[in-house]
Amino acid sequence: MPIDRASFVPLHAQLKNLFQRHIMAGDWAPDATMPSEAALCETYGVSRITVRRALSDLEAEGFVRRVRGRGTFVAASTPRNGPTIGLLFGGLTKRTFGRRNDAAFGDMVHGAAEAASRQSALVHPMSVGTSDLETMLATPTVCGLTGLLVHLTRTITEETLRLLDATGVPYVVIKRRLDPGRANCVYSDDVSGGETVTRHLLSLGHLRVGLLLGPPEVGVWADRTTGYERAHAAADLRVDPDLVRQVRYPMDEGGHVAAGVLLDSADPPTAIFAGNDYIALGVYRAIRERGLEPGRDVAVAGYGTNPFSLTMYPALTTLGTPAWNLGNAAAELLLDVIAGRAQTPAHRVLPWQFEVRQSTVWDPERWQKGPRDSYPPPRMAVLPE
């Protein structure tokens, strides 16, 4: 990647990242003599001060050694601590999803850390919150990273990708499907996932299946909606637009309000597909406020396989890719990109798991056996990488 003079990242930081990637990819062999400062200045069109700052930073991190009067040499081995990768997360308020803690994010960090530790890398979580992304990416901490994992709640727009490109740091976007050839990403197939959940509900005899989607800026609803529509088309059923609703924040409260509107309509649904598990929390509440029981009177399915879905009563039928798997695969891909082992831009599609539980299959005798191994085993989708 060439030096970008329009970038908000200092030139010496861009140059340092570029040199570090060459070293980690093996383009410059251990103990090899690096090009002279004059040659580097000419190649990259920067000043000698810029080159010296970049080399000084690399020396401080153990990637090169400088010998007065002889030049700069690639270190005999990569630093003991390996690369440092940032995990950029957040993007909306802490109450976006619901009142429960988001244990899934902790699982994602755990998965990324395990993959990183196998290659002596460090993971540095970095919260964006509601701050300006450009300001966040321009901080010295980001500029000093070897790579970046990006898990933002908001939609990943072209402007977001341009800001990430401008850092000069390799990055992988987690849980968002990007256009082929645009950037590295790891995600699960939400189209087939949405179709599978909807077909499950239709197969149980529910001809009116409601669909509750979160606010559009979260950026995951289009594919799940496509799956919902495909399942109806396969069953030769028309999608009733009155059954599709968008909820507000927090999503558990939004799900409560939107489900109430559906249930109070003249022709209410007999099943509700909640676009994520947080929305399903509110759906349960709305059903019970009307003297009904989730699963028994109105079938409910969620999306996301969040850990709390199993402790809900009745246990929630849900589909998704575990957050640990997403974090682990994303970190592995990022380290492959840094080391030159992956052809970029790379897309990795992970299989989802479908867990059918009592919220759609109401059979007290079957579900009161106790041990979880009495539940139906999760159904897996294996997709090509």
C-alpha cells in the first residue's frame, strides 16, 4: 500500500506499518540489510526525518537493529510478543440492544485472544462508543497497531471503509458481509439463516409469521429479511407487509412495543421471528401481558444464539454463529493477512447453528427431562469459504 499524503495518519506511522508488514510477510529476510535511508526516501517520497522516525519505532519494538556506520538490519527473529492487534468495537449507546449484559461480546474477545495467543500476538480492545470514528482512528494507539479487528454496531459504509483504509493498518471487519473485492471480512450467511428460521415456523403450520427488525443503522437486517421472503416464496405464500415491523432502541423495549402492535391487530400472527434475541425478550413480555404464553400460544424464534437465550422461559429457538467462532476466525484471518499468508481482500463465511427449543416446539413432557442433552441437537449449516 503506498503512502497516502491525504491520510490523517502521520507519514512516519504509515511508513513504520508498511515496513513492519514487509518484515512479517518475509519480504525482508531475518538479518538482511535494509535499503539505505536515502533509498527509502526516494522510494516512498518522504523526508529523511520521516524514515528515521519509522525505523526508530521499529527498533523500539524489536523488528530491526541499527548499527552506526553500517546500516539497518532486520532482526534475526520477530519480537517475542509478536504483533499487537486492536479490536475496535461499539459505535452506539450501551443500551442499544437491551437491559441484559452482552455476554456474547466477551465470547468474541475470548475467541480472538485464543487465536492471537497461538501466534504470540496481543489483542487490545478499543471502544469507539459514540465518538467520531476518524478521531478515534487517528490516535497514536491505532497508528501503532499491527492490525485491526473491526466490530462496529453501525452499518459499515464506504466512508467507514475509506477511514479504515487511510490508517494503513490491515483490518478485518467482523459480522458484516461486504462487497467482494472491497475489504477483508468474516461473517455468517444471514440470508440462509433467515430462510431457515422462517421455514421452520412455516413447517409447523404457521401461515402468518411476523418479522421484527431492529433499527436500520445496525446494518444486518436486509439479509435476514431476504431469507424471510425466500422462505415464503418457497412455500408459495405472499409476505404480508403489515407483519414486518422495525423496532426502536433499546431493542428489548422496541420488541415489546412492536410485538404488541402485531398481537393487537385484527389478524395477528401465530408466530413471530425476532430479528435478534434481544428483540425476542420484548416479544415474550408482550405475549404474557395478553394472557398468552410464548411457545404454547404464539411461537417465537430469535437470532444470534446469545447465551441468555437458553435461560429464557421457555428456552428460545435461535439461530446464529457463536461470537467466539467469529472472534477466533477474524483474528486468524487478520494474522494471515499480516504475515502474507492470505490473498486479500479475503472473505470467510462461517457456518451457523440452529437450536430448536421450546419457544417453537411446545411439548412440556419432552422439555422437562432436565439435562440439555435431551434437547434436539443443533442443526448446522456448512458453507463454502
